Amino acid sequence: MSPVTAARRATGYLVLTAFALIFIYPFILSLATTFKSREEVAAEPVLPWPLNPEWRAWENVLVHGDFPMWTLNSVIVTVGATLLRIFLDSLAGYSLARLDWRGRGPVFAAVLAVLAVPPIVLTIPRFLVLKEMGLLNSYAGLILPLAVDAVGIFIMKQFFEALPRELEEAARIDGANIFQTYWRVVLPLARPGIITLAILSFQGTWNEFLLPLIVVRASPEHWTLPFGLSTLGRGGAGGQTFDYPVMLAGSMLTILPVAIIFIVLQRFFVRGIAAGAVKG
Amino acid sequence: MVDAARAGTAAPAAVPPPAGRPGRRLRRRPSRIRGRQALAGWLFVAPALLGLGLFLVAPILMAFWVSFRDWSGLAPLDTSTPTGTENYRDLLVESGVVQSDFAKSLRNNFYYVLGVVPAQTALSFFLAVVVNSKLLKGKTFFRTAFYFPSVTSSIAVAFIFIFLFSPSGVVNVLLSALLPGTVETVWLSEFKGVVHTVLGWLGVDTAPAFLGEHRLMGLSYWDWLSGPSVALLAIMILATWTTTGTFMLMFLAGLQNIPEELDEASLIDGATPRQRFFRVTLPLMRPTLFLVLTLGLIGTWQVFDQIYAMTAGGPQKTTLTPAYLIYRDGFENSAMGRAAAIAFILFALILAFTGIQRLLLRRED
């Protein structure tokens, strides 16, 4: 190896390691801080391990606080919204990709138009509609607005279009009706696409903050993990009075499920992003 | 609500025109099957359309109607009174605290976009090029590490940053080690704009007469030119940190799409690495660059969660953004009509900015 190549390789690793540290160190430090006492946090804010480990923060979060209830609510909402989204998005995506019906073009164009609406613009509108439907302060109010999304329909349509047609035609000839063909033949083939959609949906719904804020603010028994967490410390002027070990233990608990899924199923995350990027 | 990038969604901008291909072949079949397909086709999309219509289209139409009314959000909707264009006029024309708050939110968000979009784009492109280098191993590890912050909860990450930027936190410890003296900045309470701070170092502490006297939307030119406050700067750093990984993945996908022969051909032609980057890689990456800039622009104009959790618009309203104002006016100040009006102005603003950007980038071709 020439000295120039060696030098460039060393610089490359140096850059990558420095940035890996910048992106990961905050998480490691936060995890360590959850095992520190408040005094230790004030004295040693930088050390990425506790000197006198204690379980106080985790006891507060897992035993005494409302976190178990918030976690349960998050699970209910995330599972409900994700299952509905997989079913409805794939059904619509299949129809748009494969079935022959008049008006399909305009309907797909409408779905694309919906993609262009920035979510923040929906804050007041969603509140309005949920209030009129009497769904404020309920699980339905948290789940139904997230049960269909235009991005998911788009992803599933793309995926179905890439599948070979022969199997479906064979199923039809064997006498299966359209729904049976979709349910027994097409959906099993579409597993990678469905996993991608499920992960996008899980991550998005689990982390969702704005919807619980406007829908269940007044009803603590419906609070989800991110919203409940946010009530621990808001508008951090000065921040001297915050109980950092507890705040960060709550944060770690909120991050953990997505982190596990991310590490195990990383390639599906990457696929979701890459699909969008390459199409551009 | 998070930037489009954090949500990890496929790109709205990346959408190809609707394909009319599938199903063509089936047209020749007997009409009984076509009829059944037409029915099934509609039945299959009906639930999704109902969902989108009920929670997206109908709400937007209703909110547009409400933006021309006075409604507290607490009383039933039919007790609201029509006010014509008053909500819009209060925000844009009539001087008062409503207008100056809106002006501040526009100023703050403008500086936020101006800082975050170039930073996240440049950094993610740079990291993608380094990660993609053939010389280096361990790509998967570094890719994972860089992308990880993007998938985590915005509130959890905001709390981590409150801790990092606390007066005795890591950031101040680090700066104290690097700079002379002890740094004790109370980041999230510091409202002085960075442009004002720099001018202060140069001896300009008060507004020059011209800038101080003239006003636009109730804010003096001097206040418009303040730059982002130190508190907003901390949130900008957070935003760059959480979005870089997603955009890096998009750039990586783009880089891996460049045919290897092109790179080899330019290598044989004797191009230097610098020439290869600027003459081969960069032109081929234009579509990805355009996508990342568009998503960045759309995302940064919607910053909300981090502001809610970290500063709630303070200190001295220097982290107010239109998105946060929608929440504050609608839910804390019970002015739903005005909040809806802000939402539509913001919508128009985002459409205008992405449109302008599209024009600018197209013209270079």
C-alpha cells in the first residue's frame, strides 16, 4: 500500500470514528446517567459510566410512576395503528397496482396529492374532526387518524407492481376469487414489503407526539410514552431543578423498543429510505 | 411532528407519474370479469379513501372555513362567529402583539432553515462519500451509528439535549476545555441573537438609526437581523444531529447507483480525486441533492416537538416558530380560528419555498 493510500485510509477512519462518537456518545452518557445519583450527575456530568451505581431512577420509572401505563397505551396504539395500516394500505396498493377499474388514475393522483400536505398543517383540522366525531380522549382518536397513510399506499403499490403476475393468474384459473387471490397468493409474496411498511409504521406511531398532544392532553389515562415523558420536564429554562436521571431513564425506556427493532431489522429501515431516494 | 426525514417516509418529491400499465393486459378479457374487477377495485380502496378523506381532506376543508371565524375550540363549533378575513389581517397587516409574535416566529424559523438545511445536507453528503469509500471497512457499523439518532423519539432526544446543554453539562465542559476560561452559558435561556452578539464584539450594541426606526410587520429591521438566539442555535444543532443519518442513507443509495465503469473510466483518463468528485459524482448526484434539499426545507419549516419539549417558544420568544404558534394560539390561547389561519399561511409558505427552490435548481440545467 502506498503511503498516500495509507494516510487517506487513516484519515477516513478518523473522520468516521469522530462522527460515530458524536452520534452515539449522547446515548451512552444518558444511559450511564440513569444509574447516577443527582449529586453525581452534578459533579460528573461527562463520565460515561456511574461511579456509585444506583437504581433509584429506574425504580421511579418502572415501579412508582405512570410509565407502565403509558407504555401499555403506546403498545395498544402502535399495534392497533400498524395492523390497520398494513391491511388498509396493502389492500389499496394492490387495487391500484393490479386491478382494472375506471377512475383508478384519478384516485392514485389524489393519494399523491395528499402526500404533499405537511403534517403540522393538520394539527387544528384533526382536532376539529375528532372533536366533532366525539373521539377526543379515546384510543380510537389516537389510532384512526394513523390507520391509513398515503406513503404506505404508495410503497405497497410499488411493491405489488414488481411482483410477477403469473401466480395470480394461475390462482384465478384455479377458481380463486379476487380477495382469495390477494389474501392467499399475493400477500404472502409481499412479505418483505409488508415488513418494511410495518417497521415504518411502528417507528412513526411509537414516536408520535403531536397527535396525543392534541387528542388526549386532558385525559392522563390515555397518555402515550412520548407524551407522558414530555410532562416530566418542559421548557427547560436553566434546567437546574430537573431530575436528570429520571428524565433520562424515561427517555431510554421510550427509545429502547425502536432501538431493538432497528438493530435487528436494520436492512428494512434502510430499504424504506433507499426506495424513496432512488426514485428521486 | 418531526421533519419528514425523521419520520423515515418515502419521499413525496420522489414520486413518478402514475403508471397506467398494470391491468392493461386484462382488458381483453370477457366483461363479466372486468365488472367484477371494477367492483373489487373500488371495494379494496374504499376503506383507505374513507380514512384519508375523513382525517385529511375533510379536516383541511373544515379548518379553512374555521380560519375565517372566531372560535375558542372549547365551545361547540356552531357557536363560532364569522369574522371575515380578520384572523389573516391580525397576523399580516394590523399592528399588535399577534402580528409581532407571528413576525418573530417567521424570523426565527427563517434563521433555523438557513442554518439547518445547508448543515444537514453538507454533513450527510460528506459522511456518505466517506462511508462509501472503497478503502474503508466497517461500513455497516458506521452507517448504523450515524442513522440511529434518526429513528428515536423526538421527545427523548430533546431531553438528552436539555441534559447535554445544561449549564454544567457536557457541551459547556467541552467548551471550557477547548477555550480559555470557564464557559457557563445557560444555552436554553440565552435570547441574544448571534448576529447581535458578533456586532456587540465589534462595538455595535444598539441599533443604527435607520435599522431601529423602520419596521416590517411590527418588528424593527434591527430585530429582523438579530440572527438565531443561542437557545435556537442549540435546537438547530439538535435538528442537524437527528436528520443527518437519514439524508446520509439517501446519498449513499444515490452514490451506489453510480455505475462503476464511469468512475473507472475517469480514473483511466487520469482525473484527480477532486476532478472525479466535481465532474463525475456531483453532477450524477443532482437528483438526490434536490430530493434532500426539498425534504430538508419541508421538514425544517415544521419544527415543533423539540421546541415544545425544550424551550416552549422562550426565551423572549426567540424560539417561537409558526408551527409552535399554531399549537400555542389554538390550544393554550383558545384562538382556534387564528391558529388555523397560521396553518394555512405556513402551508402556502412551504409550497412557495419548495416552488422557488425547484425553479432555481432547474434553471441551472
